[in-house]
Amino acid sequence: MSAPSNANAAPLVGVVLEEQIDITVDQVCALCRVERTQIVHLVEEGVIDPMQPASAVAQWRFSGEALARARRAVRLQRELELNPAAAALVLDLLDEIAALREALRR
């Protein structure tokens, strides 16, 4: 049995809160369960970028999108024993696949 459709229904509009957050490097470390050096390596490899570059690592702030990407990179590193450069490559390829799939849907 299918759900009733409403042709006049307005599209859902909302804000993804994860993208709106602003978190410190220490919070990223805690949420990813890694040492600060691992997050520094991810930044050095271009996996994630601080919202505003700062000379001191302690001053780095990250978006929710960066947190999600860091968590994926850490998971790849743990499960597949990848180094940060390999994790960066895998994430870039996954992003490209997602973009291509989205283009096919249009």
C-alpha cells in the first residue's frame, strides 16, 4: 500500500545543523577518538581544512562538514590501515563518485 501523495505539498526546507557547527581541534580529536597529531596529518594532506587558517594548531576551528570528513578518514585509516595520503585519495574518489551519481540523477 502506497502513502497518499499531496501534489500541492510544499518542499521541505531546513538547515543541516552539522554544517553549522564550529568546533575546536580538541573537540574533533575527542569525537574521532584520535590524538591531535593525526588531525594535523589530515590537515597537512588536505583531507580537512580549518575554517580560518591559524598558525597555532590550538586555534584551529572546524565545520561540521570537516568533522564528518575527518571521521570518515579516521575510519578508513583504522579499518583499511591507510596512511593519511591514501585516506585523502579515497575520500576524493568517493566524493567524485557521489558527484557523478548526482549528475546522472539530473
